[in-house]
Amino acid sequence: MTELKGPSGQDDHVPARPPKHTGMTRIRNYFLTGLVIAGPIGITLYLTWSLIQWIDGWVKPFIPLRYNPDTYLPFPVPGFGLIVAFVALTVVGFLTANIAGKTLVSYGESLLGRMPLVRNLYGGLKQIFETVLAERSNTFKKAALIEYPRKGLWAIVFIATDTKGEVSHKLEPSADTISVFLPTTPNPTSGFLLFVPKTDVMELDMSVEEAAKLVISAGLVNPDYPRKLAVKKPGRKSEQPPVLEPAD
């Protein structure tokens, strides 16, 4: 067999040399790598620090001066207001868990119910907090796909609950609809509430957190699929079922 050679008499199958990286290219790569590592950490620390300062600014003015460490220390104590708020909310929850506390809360709610504007605001906020924070709530436990804003275009939604109340009554009796929240990019806290037939909702295996990352990143951050199965490491004891020996 004869070897194929090019016009210069050399073999055509000579591997191409890898491109050389210049100094500026390496500096750019190092900078981008450092930005990927430091960017999320810096933004997380900034948001956490801003939240702590915001809570301290609200809570510390209500703390008596004799209990506020900022009055007798040469430097402010960040996070002290956050600790006080956590303890105060825990105590309030403990006090309202008994009969006397529930009676007092009911009496206060009855007073608020007589105020024309306040009762609407309080009732709406209470319902939102109970729906979002209650352990029995199944709000936003699933991510799904629906065709929106027209056929052939798909959007990620968060499944809320089955359609209830007047909306469910006004819709066709035979239509089994579900309430979904359609988030916007890159801010998933804003969006649209849609009532969609269950047959038009395609549930996803990804979690709500993974779907939120996908929405925030405008499709750049995708979760792994198919999911990697967790490999259980064998313990000290054998996990195999015992072998039964035949009786004599």
C-alpha cells in the first residue's frame, strides 16, 4: 500500500498543532475564572450583609438602651437586631399556641375586621403568609411546562394548587384546571397567574429551585438530565438479605 502524500511530499494525516496561547489570552482566562468563583460569593455576601443591616435598622430602635450593645461598645454589633427579631417571633409563636393566645389573636382580628381598609390589607397578607409558610401547603412543589403565549412556544411554570372558589365555578364544570405561576426572566418574583387545564400541563423532574435558576439565567444554567442516581455506599454491616438455611 502506498501512503498518500501532499504536494510537499509529506503525509496528509499530520495532526494539527494546538493553537498557542498568548499572554493576554491566559490573563483573560485567569480573570474569567476568578470572576466565576468570586462573583457569586461576593454577591451572596453583599445581599446577606444588606439583609442583616436592614433588619437591624428596623429592630434596634425598639430595643431599650440598657440592652442595646451599641450604646456601650465602641463599635456597632451587626446581626444583633436579627437575633432579637428571631427570639421575639419565636416567643410570639409560643404565646399564641395556647388557648389564651389564640383568644387574644381572635379578638385582635375581630377589631381589625371592623376597619374598612385595614381588614382587606390584613386579610390578604395573612392568607399569603399562611399559604407560603404553612407546612401543610403544597405551593410551588413542582415545576412544569405549558404552551405560552401560543401553541408551539413553551414556558416554565410553578404549579400552585387546584383551581378553587369562584374561578373554578365560573369555568366549565368538566374542565379540570390547575393554578400555575408563570415567572418572568430574570426576576422570577414577578409573573402571571394562569388557570390551565391539567391536560395541558407537562410536569418536570427538576426541582423548583433548579427551575428558578433556569429562569433567572435565561436558559444558561440547566440541571443535569437524566438525574444521577445516588450510589449507596455499603456500611459496616451487609445490606444483603440473610440467607435462610433449610431446616433439618
